[in-house]
Amino acid sequence: MSGDLFGPIFVPDAFREAVSGRAWLQAMLDAEGALAVAGARAGLIPPEDAETIARLCDADLFDPGKIGHRGRPAGNPVPALVRALTEEVSKASEAAARHVHRGATSQDITDTAAMLVSRRTLDLILAEVDGIAGACARLAREHRDTPMAGRTLLQQALPTTFGLKAAGWLVSVLDARRRLREVRASGLAVQLGGAAGTLASLGDAGLPVLREFALELGLPEPPLPWHTDRTRVSGIGEALSLLAGVLGKVSHDVVLMAQTEVGEVAEPSGEGRGSSSTLPHKRNPILSVTAAANARRVQDLARTLGAAMVQEHERAAGAWHAEWEALSDALALAGGAAANVREATEGLEVHPGRMRENLDRTGGMLLAENVTTLATHKLGRLEAHDLVEAACRRALEEGRHLREELLQDERIREALSKEEIDAALDPAGYLGSAGTFVDRALKLYRAEGSP
């Protein structure tokens, strides 16, 4: 595993720590402590014993590496953790030690820990997504009427505005945020079913313990154990994959617009950022590059989580085990992508002058559709189309501006005056409903609440 070398390049420390071995260990211990408290509230465990167990559920008392190595024979870390916790509790109270892990199975603790780790990391991700939404809203508002070339199949098509492009980013970010919020609010739940999902070892106290377990952890109580119903874990993966796709799109746009030959935007600069080991002049859009890399990996990991939904009877033989690191990595990489896109969009340098230069690169042909539309009123659509198409062809062949060819065509001059041709070739006059679309995106942003 090469996480120490490559990990920091893609994932900030806060996200690495949120899904670290220690974070998972503390989440498992939080589950064990909550289970003891729940047992006490249900009358199964003396309150003082539950308090002793909960007090010692502290990750600082244990070594994640040792727990992991000792968990290898069992195929998961919980048996080793339970043994270590029991030994620690027994130092304080032999009576309390007898109640450690009472009524639970290894998957109960691991799955509940997964929900806790996911909740904490989703909170971090959502904070970054809020920042991205705010940055996109600002860009859309400030550049509502900034014309630029709209590109289809990487070729200039028609004029649009940078505000509309940023508004497109904004709406997709809001869609992804909405899904993440849904998962955070209602897609998580505690896991407690015992060995085969019946809580038989807890007798009549099973349901009260489950209820108190959920209350203690602040997670929803599921209608029944979900040991082999992996919709929750897969749902987290799906929400992260959606976010990854959105962030990948934004990153890709920034990379393309930051190309030397395009030069319409630039990422925020910083010491050493975007530098090359051999080319001192380079300013690579590295925030977007690494965010795009993260996005691809998140989507692959989400597929792993989706594939793990097919499980055997009441306990999976391998599919459950495939989730742990895939979920951790998906959360961390999605967080890394979000952090980078937030930094890129909040500090994005926009160059309206270069956008205008690029609009003029086609010598007016970007507005050929507009000329055709206006000429249609007097010439009919087919004749107008043919005349303008012929003028475009001559302009290309002779390296001239479309305006010159249009002015030299008698039939077009009969249909359009010089002033009308000039107006038709002005990108700012052929933006359609771009401004209104921007306004609608900003209204949606305000309606959904800004941080």
C-alpha cells in the first residue's frame, strides 16, 4: 500500500484522518460504548458497568495496526478489538468486562462504525460542496453577461456566457448536494442484529436495546437488521459517484479553458503549484487535474460497493469484506476532489478579454446562424441558408472575415443592411435566454439555502 506517498497529493489531511484506521477504530469503540449504555437502559447491564465500558472505549488506548494484524485470522478486526477492550475493562472491573460486546456480532460493530465514519466524512464533504456552490453562484452572477464561445464536440458552435457555464456547474452541484444531504439525513442507520439478525441472545430486551443503541449514537433505527441488505452502503457510494461526476465535469472544463491556446481561465496560483520538474514556464491546472483523477477513482469504487450488494443468505462470504476500504477510499477521494474544486472555483481567474478574442477567431462565422435567421424573413430559409453557407466557404478559402463576404453578396445586401449585418455578427446580441437561465440558477441556489 502506497498511501503515505501518493495519498497526500490527492486527499487533504482532514479527509485522510476522517477515514483512517484510528477513525474506524474509534467508531467501532463508539459503537461498543453505545451498546453498553443501551444495555444498561434496557436493564441488562448495571449502569456502573456500562459507564466503565464506555469510558474505556477510547482509541488512544489501542493500536489500530496491532488490532488489524490480530484480526487477520478472523477476517475482520472486531474479535481482536473486543478481546483487547475486554482486557482493558477487566483492569478496572471484572464485572463490567463480562458485558463487553453483549448481544452484538462483529458485523454489527463494523457496519455501525461504517455509518459513523460516513456521517463524519459526509459532513466534511458537504462543507466543501457548500463552498463550491457559493463560488459557482458568484461566478455566475459576476459573469452573467460575459460572452464566450460555446463549444460542441470541442469546436466553437455559438456564443454563450461564462455566467451560463458557471450556472450549469452550480445547478449540477446543487443536485449532488441534495442527494448527499438525503443520504446524510435518512440513508444511514445503526446495525444491530446479533449472530443471524434476530437478536435472540438479548431475549425480550432486543428491541429496547436496539432503540437505545440508535438514540445513543444519534443514528436512525432501522426497521430490521440489514446484514445482507446493502442498500445503505451502496447508496452512499451512489451519492459519492454522482458528486464525483459533477466535480469531474467542472474540473474538465477548467482544464480545457486553461489551455495555453485558450487561456480563458487560470487556477489560483501558489508557490510550487502546477509546476513542472523540467519546464519552468508551466502553470498546470493541478487542482482540477487531481480532482478529475479522484472523480474517476470514486466512480470505480462506487461500482465495487454496488457489486457488493449481492450477498449470501444472512451473512456475506466476501462481498461485505470488499466494502470497508472501498467505502473509506470513496469518501476520502470524493472529499479530496471537493476540496480541490472548491479551491479552484473560489480563486478562479477569469479572463473576459481572452474569451472575446476567442469568439473572434472564427472571423464572424460563429454568428452565421444568426445572419441566416435574419435573412430568412426576406429570402426564405433555404435561399438564406445557401447564401450564408457560400459566404462562409469563401471566407474560409480566402482567409477573410465573414462580414466582408456578406457585404459583397448582392442578394444578402438586398435582405440586410450594413448595420443589420454588423448587429447580427455581434456575439452579445445572440445570447438567447442565457441571462435568464443564469437568474433561474441563482434563484434555485437561494431557495435551497446558502451556507
